[in-house]
Amino acid sequence: MMPPSAKQKVCRVFWVLAYLSSIVLSMLGFAIGSWPLFAGFKVLFIPTISVLVYVEWPRPLTKQYYLLQLVYVCAWMGDLMLSLVRFHQGCFLFGAISFLLQHNFYIWLNLTARAKDGNLFHSPYWGLPNLGYVVLLSTEYYAGTGGMFKAACMIYSLFLGTAFMTAFHREMANRKKYWITVAGFAFFVLSDLILAIDRFIHPLSDPMGTSILLTYYIAQTMICYGTLPDVGTVKN
């Protein structure tokens, strides 16, 4: 790999500042109950990841690059919608739909880098985590939400679980990066599970409430970090 150019080094400095600011200040806003601080900086998190991918991705750009950027467009819309829930509860559902689309693109991204025998459905175990997650979330959602909303959340959980499972089928020469990617999807599952408990079972107080944000940030960062080194093994 070629050493970074001066432009890349400068971009990295600004990226680190923007990245850390979006995380620290949004979590601070959440902790102290300041919606403008929380929402204003949370919606900056995904753009910082997207910019990093643009700067660091080798040229020419590949199919995986565009899939990853579509992931971030959907993730940004999801973050925006969830930040607006305080104004309209329907924003939660639109946020869930945005993240559902994100996980669809994650599945597509993972399958473009799958192992040579990598048909997901060749494994008899692929559906067990999905099934367990759907059963768990459906039990929680039936505590007091509408039928259509319950169905949407169960479908969402199915796609999230499938994205997690397809991460196991990525073909990556660097096994460390492979497991970082898998761990990133595991953190995504954990983040949404905590969110489901907070919204549908019992509201969580800090620091558990803040853990929703923290696990989400860890998930997106690890998946991005794990995906970037994999580009050399993927064809257009």
C-alpha cells in the first residue's frame, strides 16, 4: 500500500477532530438532556465516516465503495429520523425503515466479498440467530405497540440478523480485520437490542441509555475499519 499523501494526512487530522467531536458532544448532549447538542452532532457522525471512506478508498472506485456509501446515506437518514422522534413518534418508524435499507446494502456488500463456497444458505445454522432475535423482539414489541409497527420491527430485526450472519461469509485475507467486521455487526445487534428494551419494555436511565449511542458508534466504526482493508481482494 502506498504511503498517504499530504492531502490525505491533512484530511485525516480534520477527520479525527470531526469524528471525536460528533461522538463526544452528541453523547454529552444525550447525558445532560440537551436535544440541540445531541441531535446536532449525532447527525454529523455518519458523514465523517463517509468522508473517511472517500479519502481512503483506493482508485478506481469499486462496487463495494458505492454500496458502502449507500449504506451511509441510509444510516444518516436513520440518525436524522431518530433524532426527530421527540417531535413526532412516526419518525421512529421512518428511522427503522432507513436502517432496514442500510442493512440490506450491508448484506449486499457482505455477499460481494463472500467465500468461494459462500452461499449463505449452505449453512444450516444461518437462520438460528435470526429466528432467536425475531422471537425476542416480537415478545418485547407485543408489550404494547400496534400490529403494523410490530411487523415492521420484526422484519427489521430479521434483516439485521441476516447482515450479521453474512459478515461471517466475507472472504478477507486479514483475519484480524475479518473478526473486527463481525464484531462490528455484533455491536449493531447489541445496540438495537438495548434500544428495543429502552423503547418497548422499560426506559433506561444513564449510563445504560448512553450505551445505545456508544454501541452504535462502535459498530459503525468497526465495520468501516474492517471493510476498508478488504478492498484489495474485491473485483468491480
